Amino acid sequence: MRVPVSWLREFVDVPAEATAEDIQAALVRVGLEEEAVHRAELSGPIVVGQVLDFVDEPQSNGKTIRWCQVDVGPTTGSGHGSDVRGIVCGAHNFLVGDKVVVSLPGAVLPGPFPISARKTYGHTSDGMIASARELGLGDEHDGILRLTEIGLDPELGTDAVKLLGLDDYAFEVNVTPDRGYALSMRGIAREYSNSTGAAFRDPAHTPAVTEIAATAVTSTFPVVVADEAPIRGRVGCSVFVTRVVTGIDATRPTPAWMVTRLKLAGVRSISLAVDITNYVMFELGQPIHGYDLDKLSGGITVRRAAAGEKLTTLDDATRTLNPEDLLITDESGPIGLAGVMGGAATEISDATTSVLIEAANFDPVSIARTARRHKLPSEASKRFERGVDPLVADAAAARVAELLIELGGGTLVPTGSRLFAAAEPTPITLRDGFVAAIMGAEYTEDEVRSSLESIGCSVDRVDGVLVATPPSWRPDLSDEPTLAEEVARIVGYDRIPSVLPVAPPGRGLTRAQNLRRAAATVLAAGGATEIQAYPFVSEAAHRRFSADAPAVRLANPLDGEEPLLRRTLLPGLVAAARRNLSRGLTDLALFEVGTVFLPEPGKSYGSGPLPVGNARPSDEILAELNASIPPQSWHVAALFLGDRVQKQPGIRPVSSSLADAITAAQQLSLALAVPIRIEQGNHTAMHPGRTAEIFVGDTVVGLAGEMLPALAEELDLPRVVAVLELDLDALIEHGRRELSTTPIIGFPAATQDLSLVVAANVPAADVLDAVVEGAGELLEDARLIDDYRGTGVAEDAKSLTFALRFRGRDRTLTAAEASDAKLAGVAVAAERFGATLRE
């Protein structure tokens, strides 16, 4: 919310010396977050001048300029005489005798656009006669700004910046969704008063507004609310007030002070009538719509849209409507999206002489859904979504009528209507001591009472407890905690002590939590970067990585392109890798620890009705909701691409590959104390020859592999992308409950190499397992160091070389003992796979 300071001062006593930063600081104390300060973009000598004479001079480029003589007031420093400047001007909409705005040399206009005396078209132009757009008063450029056209006749030499209100400035605060009343000057002024104690003057209760609002309506304008499909049982429109002003001159310019304030508030000037409705919306927080009364056919009906119905809105877009959309209609059909945007058919134009003023109150949920459905956010919908004071509609309609009469020359006629069905605020019981208990600080009854009364509540003591009735503009106040929050806010957050809670004894992380953290620590220590991806995936990503496995479809996805809950972490890692590659990061090692959603085939999830949001669901409803949630399992996944070791002086680069994924799996196995077995595997998204299945016992707990090169190319990834995914819950379940340690043996080790020739299709891991089994307890470590195929080995065979390390627990082994253990391993490998020693 942007707040022009001069406008704020009309409704609350702000000290003359207070800066925008001072005002923001006061508002921060009551919970409004400061954002920015917006100051004027022009400076320097900008004064009122009068055109004394001009000569039209055609130019060789086809343009005709005017060489003007302009009186800009008393001669500087003399206090008498005139200062006449020669100025070149390209506009032709002014006459001799017109008073205009002159930017003298040294001035700076928005842009920034510095002004200086310069030679042009054969003359030295000593300044510039400014248009409204050049002064920042609007986007239209219809020529020079003539002050008489906007009702001004100032003295020559008057400071035009102050005259036009261009010296005003605004500050910006962030308004949270539960405090929609603060999206208005009325609400901001009240909050400043709450913070500082300054006197507040409610703009909804000025004498002029009160008088017009009390004016009797003798001719009823027909309005009907026919909402036959309410959302959540709530009718879409609870208040509908109309007033009629006739005889207006819609071509009159909007006063400069109003244009300036609207611009500072973030809205451009359009026309007098539209600017007035916007002005009142910012002033009172009540969105207003004006209709050209002569374009209406009969009365107004508020109803839901029919399927396939269309409406052309003020932005000239033709929209196909949804049956949930709330409409404003007349006998011709839809003339506006209620609370969002009006229709083009009844738009106010320069020919408009009679205006029907509408001030209504619409259901926040209905307006929010319509605005999002049509991707049509507006200042009106932003306020209705957060809740608008239903009692301010009469005052807002009266205020618009007042300004149309004052600025547009109109006349109020006794035609209008008032439908009112808004619910009365519900009184809330506030128990003694509740605020202190929830906030952790002591508050006296006087502090509680005065705080609630300052925000508009009426407070009484009934049967020994305080009963507070919230004001109409605070629909967010619904229970004791919300009242307690208001007391803490108004009294001051500094009253609340900073005390850390004491952790209860005997508790800490569970075993599963500790092991999940250990898994993340291992991967991070290995150089990988942890990410947290969204759990939503597209149809295409699901098919790539989960094939035909069932997935849970969201009823209301954040992104319509990603409506499914993930069964695997790989799509998120791939998306992160693509994003980083697009930003020039070509060497990546990423991992994620997160949950996946594994629905049971044929079972429906989340199909039951959702509970209302303002009450705790019953145990039965909670049980039903929990039963409708698909099983969720913790997984850990990693992705590797680019170079694992980057090129350095004397060191060649080492590319990431399947080995990195398998190494990561082995590191996780050690960290979680669960032995794994790796076998050749396959997956629809993986390279058929470079994919491994990972087992714990006979259970598959994950896979490691390289993505299909064609798939990697389709996803704009390098040819080699290694990935790993493990079922972390399964690993934790199979892991040892207690870790055992191996004592350090002080006897020396005996090392030997072993080369065995086996058939090419025999997995090296199986041969290694046979050697380990046969070698017995003397074998301390064994690993594959070479897989040779070529000269000296049969075409259908391969030579596997293992590095073996033997060690005795109670003695130093002899070479013979180590050799005997090795040959025992050879014997088992020979028996199982026909392995022979390589000569």
C-alpha cells in the first residue's frame, strides 16, 4: 500500500517535522512492514508563466514551432518588473494570455530530464513550457498544460511544484492478507493513531458525506441478488448500494492534486469520473464502480454466470465465464465481473452525463477464485479478497457523489437502492489472564480494554469475563487468540520477553531422524549440494521416471502443468540441473533427501469432503483425512554431471559417471551400517548397459545408473548424467541397531594380487564374493582393481584382478598362510564359475 503523506495528514495528526521514515517506523510498531519511500522526481525552478505573444514558424522538416514570449513573474531578486523569457515550443493548443507551467534552466523533470538554455530552430530557448505528462501528472500528451483548464489562476512566478502538489511524496508498507482494512488511507491513519496516540478523523463520517448518505431515496433503482450457487454456502453479495448523479461534465480535467495523489498511490489518471472512484477506493478501502446510467438496460441483477457466457471487460478482452463467476448484469446480459472488473458496454465516456454509483460487498472466496481463474488481479479484487467493511458502502457512495458534484458539476438525484444482508460481528469472550498466558507477558485489564477499544472493538464485562465485539472492518478477529494478538500489537511487541523454551529432558532426535541427517551429511561431505525440489511433477516427467506406476493427482495444483505428486526424487534433481546448466554451471553434484508418494494401485486418495477452516475437525474426520493420504516414504537421490575433477596444471579432468553414483551408494551404506549388494539392472530412463540395482538382502532398495543419452539430449543435459536413488526408509529399517567397531590390529598385513579368468558374462561382484567366502577370516580386505579383455584372454572371457589384504589377529602371518587363504578363495570361485588362475 502506497500512502501519500499529504493525504494521510488529512485524517490523522502527523507532526509537521515527521518524515516518511518516521511514519513508517510508527507503523512498524503496530505490525505493518515498511517497504520503500517514493519521492518526487522533479526539482528546480518550475514556475507559473503567462504567454505574452508567439509567432508560428514553419520549419524545413515540415514541423511548425512557436517562438513564444513568456512572462515568468517578477525579475529574480528585484521583487518588481517582469522576467520575460523567449521559449521554443512545439505544441499548438495554447493561446496568448494563457497561464502555463514553465521549467526554467536548472530544473529537472521526471526521466530525469534536465532543463537548460539551448539553441534550437534558430533561437535560444530559455526554458520549456511543460505538458501534464512531462510534469508526471499523467500519461496523456494532449499538448501544453493550461492552468485555467484545471480551474487555477495563480500569480505569475508562483512555485508550480507546490501549486500542483508535485512536492508530495509517499511511503509504502506491506499489508498482510488478514488486514485488508489497511489497504486504505482510512485504515493507515487509524493504525498511525493506534501507534502514536495522534487524533484520528474518520473520512467516512465527514459532514458532507454524512449529509449525502442520509439523503432519502424516493425513486428506487431496481437491484436483485439472485445467487443460486453460493460458494461454501455463502451468498456472493451481501451489500449493494447505488446512488445516481446527473448533469456531470465528464470532459472536465481531473484536478492536479488528485492526479498527483493517485500517481503516488500507484494508479494512473484516466478520466474525472474514473479517477474519483479510484480516489475513494484508496481513501475508504471500498471498491467503487461507476456505470453510464444511459447505457444500462433496466435494473441490475447480481447472479452467477451461465456456462459458456461471455463478457468483454474494460481491458477490451472477451472472457468466457465460469459458472462460479459472480456477475453484475442488466437486461442485456453481463456488464461486469463482480468485485474484479467492469464491462466495456456500460463504461463511462466523455459523453456520459449520468452516473450510477455502485458500492457493494462481495464474498472474498468468490472474488479470489474469479480473479485467479481469469488471471485478472485488480485493486478492487485485492481488497475484496481480504475483506471490506460492509458498513462503509453508504459512505463511499456518498463520497463519490460529493466529488462528482464538486468537481464534475453534477447533481444528486433521489434515485438509488440499498440492499444489506451482512452478518453482524460475533462477540468474543476473552478470559482473564488469557492474553498473558499466550503472550508470556503481563497485561492489566485496562491495557487489554483500551487496546481493543482503540482498534474499534466494543468491550464489556459480562458474567465476570470481558466480551469484545469486533468492528465491522475487522473480519479477521474471530476468537481469543486473535484478540490477544491485537493487545500485544497495540501495547507493543517489546513487552513480550525473549525467552527460549527449555527442552524437555530425555528427548532428542529419533534413530530415523539421526540416520537421515547422517545420509545428508555423507553426501554433502563428498562435495554434493543439497536441494529441496517441489514435490509436484508433470505427466511427462512421471512417465519418464515412473513408467506406468500410479500417481496421486492434485485437485487444485499450484501449477496446472505439474498436477501429480512425485513417486521419485529424480525429476526434481533433473529440473535443478537444467536450471543450473542454463546459468553456466556445468559441473554439478546434487542430492535431495525427501519424501515420495506411493499410492496403492486401484485406491482413491483425497476424495472425501474437506472440513471447514474455522473449526477443529472431529477425530472421525481426521481419521478419514489421514486414511486418504497416500503412503509416503523417505528417499535419498543424487545426480552427477560434468567433471568430478576439474582440469588443473598437471591434472587431467575426470568426468562424472556411473562410478560416482555407485560410490555414493557405498558411502551411504557405510554411514547407515547396512550392507548392500549391487547387480546389473534396468530402468526405462537408464542406459541398458550402465544401470545397477541395489539390494539389501533380497530386497531391491534403489538404483544407480546413467540416463539414456537420448533422454539426456531431450532434456538439454550432457550425454553422461549419473543418478542414484535409494529407499532411505528401507535402508534404515535393515540397518544395524547398534554399530560395532573393529579393533585396530598391531600385526603387519600380507598383501597379494589375484587374477582370475572367468566367462565374460559372469558379474565381477559374484566372483569377488566367492573369493571372500573361500579365503575365510584371515582376509581383511578385497577389491577389484582391473577388468582385462584382450590379447592373451579368450574372446568370450575376461581377466579379473583383485587386491587382497590378509592379517592375523594374534600373530604375524607367513607368506604361506596368506597364499593358502588366497587359493581357498580361488577354489570356491573355480567351483562356482569355472575360474582359473591367469598365467
